[in-house]
Amino acid sequence: MGWVTGIAVYFVVWWTVLFAVLPWGSHAPEEPEPGMAAGAPAKPRIGLKFLVTTVVAAVVWLIIYLIVTSGLISFRT
């Protein structure tokens, strides 16, 4: 796996993991403020979610990298 392919795979994995992590711990406020969407989370904690996403995506990418470079699964015909 070349470095461009590795970055592209990490980018796709990161976005996929982000969409899995976003709902974690999200609760709508009991009494939303005027002008606030009813489903908007009270405390989104987006920084923590980005950090968790980065770590989980790195682990998933490492597993993908090891599978590709080990030859366990051949991507050549």
C-alpha cells in the first residue's frame, strides 16, 4: 500500500467512524432555548468525539494495513 492510498483509506475510515461516533452521548435538552432545533444535543462534545474518532480510525487503519501488507488477502488478480 502506497502512502497516497494509505491516506485515502484513512480518510474514508475516519469519516465512517465519525458518523458512528457522533450519536454517542447525545441527548436533547429537556427545555430547548428559543430558536434552537428540538433535536440539537445539549452538550455535543465534538472535540472529544473527534479525538475518539481519530484513535479508533487509526486502529482500524492499522488492521487494514496489516491485512493488505501481510498478503493474507490478495488484491492482485
